[in-house]
Amino acid sequence: MWQGVFPAVTTKFNADGSLDAAEMQRCFALQTAAGCDGLIACGSLGEGPMLSHDERLQVFRLAKEVAGNKPALLTVAEAGTREACALAEKAARAGADGLMVVPSTIYHTDVRETAANLRAIAAAGDLPVMIYSNRIAYRVDVTTDLLEELADDRRFVAVKESSDDIRRATEILTRLGDRYAVFTGVDNLAFEALCAGVQGWVAGLVVAFPAETVAVYRLVKAGRLAEALAIYRWFRPLLDLDVSSYLVQNIKLAEALAIQSNERVRAPRLPLAGERRAQVEAVIRHALATRPSLPAL
């Protein structure tokens, strides 16, 4: 279960701001048809913090339905432990195969608090947990030392490594071996992380370019590095769009242009406009015009 390409899927809205179930089913199905190995609902890219618990569960159930026999995870990203535990319990009742858990998103916990928070959420859901370590976006660093401390709880099975330091993946794998499945969570470090031995990729631009994402992953795992690198070099300007405070708007614009979806976002976000939009659109259109042929996998 804990390997491969796991899209952090986007949440689709109707013009009135309600959830667009039909469009989510269509977009999620593009991911599974391309060979993605699981789906993660309501993460940062999925605008989870902008959704109510009920809405998050609706999105998750759609992902679970489309995923079929592939794992479907719900993201738990709450300011408070109480609220996070409540959502974890609801996810378990909704049939989640696991949780991706973000440490406290508002209060920046210290090591002792982070460990207690993660343990409480894991116990509440009693599901396999992928720990989301992103010290840049959330300012809470789940270090290798902390992963070692948490290793006695077998519910912690994976880590989404988004520290932006490629050395961290090697450090985790060297010290802890196969205790955790390590996923890269930084799109424009994916090739480097996969070559370092991580097992999976929680991907963002995959929602607009699923075939290319799966190709890079599978080619690296097959040892066909030159072929993977050729695709990755073409892909890199697109992947840079994931590493931005505007990642949701960037990637939804990519979906609109590449898979004919829409770019509606939930306020306070607004779709890109002006010079920023022109720059992002130029990157996407150039990529579409120069899209490479993919080798047989």
C-alpha cells in the first residue's frame, strides 16, 4: 500500500461555491486511469482547511469510491488536537484506508507537544498514519529524532518528507531503515528524492499531468534514469508551480488548461489575475506545446 504516486487531489467547486461532485469524480478517475497508486483528499492543495468537516468527508467518500481497491486517505490538518481527533474518528467511520496528519497548523508546537498531538490523533482514528513533515509551510519540523521517538506506535507507517532538504530523506532511511515508508512531498525535488530511495511521491502537478508523473516514478524505480530525467527536465518548470504560496491557484489553472477542468477556489483565495496569471499560464502553455512522448512502461 505505501508506495507509488499518491495525488493530493484538488477539491472542485460549482459556481455557487458548493462541492462539484461530478467534476471531482471525473478528475479523480483520470488519476487512477493513469496508474496512480492512491488518492489523498483535502490536503493543502485540496483546500482542506477551507472546508467543513462534512465537506471534507464528502470529498473523501468520492475519492474512496473512485480509488476502488487503491488506498484513499483523508488529510487531518487542524489547529487543535480535539478537532483533529474528531476528524480522525469521522474518517475511520467513513472507511478511510489511512490518514495524512499535519501537526498543529496555527500554534507551532515544540517537540514534546508535537509528539503528544500526533499520538493523540493516531489513537483517535486508529488508522495507518502518514505524518506530513513540512517545516517551511507549517513551521513544525518532524525531525528524524522525532520519527525515531514515535516508532513504537505501529500506526505511524509513513512520512511525507517536505523539509526541502534532500538530505533528510537519506537520513531517515539510513537511521530507521524500512520502519517508515518515505514519500517525497516536494514536486521539484521528486527525481532527486526517488533516486535517493524514497518509496513514494505525494504529488501536486499530477492532477493536471498524471501520465508524466507516473512515468517519472516508474522509470526511476526501473532504473531507467536517463529516460526519467529527460521527462523531469521538461516537467521541472511546471513542478516549480507547486512550491508557491499560490500553489492551489497555479495547479488549478494547470488543470483548466491541461484537462479542461475549472479553476474555482474557495475564498479568501481568488483565481490568478494580472501579471502573475500571465506568467503561470505561459509556463503551462509552453509545457503543453512541448509535451514529450512517453516511453513504454
